[in-house]
Amino acid sequence: MPRRLRGSAGSHPENRAGRLKFDRHQIDSDRRETLSNLMHKYLVCGPQGCGKGTQSELLCRDYDFVHISIGEIFRRHVRDHTKLAARIRRITERGLLVPDEIVEEIVRKRLEEHDWNYGFVLDGFPRTQRQAEYLFENWNLDKVIYLDISDEVVSRRVMHRAKVGEGSHFTKRVDDDPEVLTTRLREYHEKTRPLLDLYRKKEILITIDAARPIRRIYEEIRLRLGLPAPESHGQAAHTESLESLSKVSQS
């Protein structure tokens, strides 16, 4: 509950109904102070094309969390031609999930870096029951953000991404192929979506309608996590970034 401003009763500004007004800047300042004293551990999940990467990046930019994207780690291995890259490529090009033992080792090494001050946003893990068991045996999560969209919307977004993707920041993904996408969606429904029951039982699941514009999705996520509004001095950049993201398909 917001606290009252300090001072005598006569010094409080009142509205016509006689109720106390509150200093919104003070309230936001208090919430930011609380935020800085907590360690936030979130998971963003959902099928391909639901916007996991986009929403994770927005949270990390506004609240100084660290984005841990398992898909990006895999893509980095492929770009750098590591020993693991060839094996990952053979698996992902068929639309199959990378084996649990490989994923668990990558996640363990990444989380052991502990390079965050305020927390992290995990994206793309876990994707199987075994991976989920491994995660909860070693770490706790505050909330799981499930971005819910239909297969039809997924297909439309991913194919649009493959068609218009261009520029220095665009990297074609293996799931931009229709046949691979079909396999990945089947794998998602068989192995990953059932994990929602586990998150629900732990009472950490937040379900978000992800078939809406990026801005509306992000604002609902922020409010349901109880996070304060982004710093006012960064609002212009925040708005500009959201508008630019809205012009491309979600990832």
C-alpha cells in the first residue's frame, strides 16, 4: 500500500473529496529501491514466434536484468564453429530438440557465471520434463511468463520473419523453414507445453495473450510482475525502441 507523505495533517494536499493525494514520484522511487534490493529470476516460455526474445530483451533493458537465451547460445556455437556446433546443427536442422544432457551442461555453465546484479530472464529453457526437474533442483524461479499464441499465428509470424528478414541484425533460423517449423511445433506440444502444469502447481505461472502488439504485451507483463515504470529519463528511448520492434515480426 502506498505510504503517506511526511508532514502534518494540515500540510497534505487534498482533492475535492477530501482524500489524500500521493506523490507518484515518491511511490515509484520506493518501488525502484525495493526492486534493487531483490534478486529477480524469471522464465519466459512459449512456442516459436511468440516473442520470447523480444519480451526478455525489453525486461532486461529496462530493469538491468541479464538475458540468458539458450537459443542464442546455440546460434553462437554455430557461428563460432565450436566442437559442439556440428552436433547442434545436425539436430536443429531437423527441427528436433537438443538432447537434455547437452542443454543442461550449457545452462549449468551459463548460470554459474552469475554475472547479474538484479536478476536474470531465462529464455528457451527448460523444454522437457527432465530439463525442468534439473532446473528446479538447482535454482528457484519467481515467475514463469507464458506467451500464449495459436499455431496459426506462430506460422504466420515465422514465415513473415523469413520473408522480410534483412539487415545486419537479421539471422535466418532453421525454424524459418515450413517443414522444420511443423516438427518443432509438434515437439513443443509433446514435450514443452505440458510443463505449464508444473509451473501452475508451483503457483508461479503468468499467462499472457501474445497475439497482441509488443507494447501491450510488455506493459501487461511489467504490471503483473509488479515492476515499477521504467525511469522517466529513458522513456523516449523506451518508446522509440518499442515502436521499432513493432515494425518487425516477433521472435
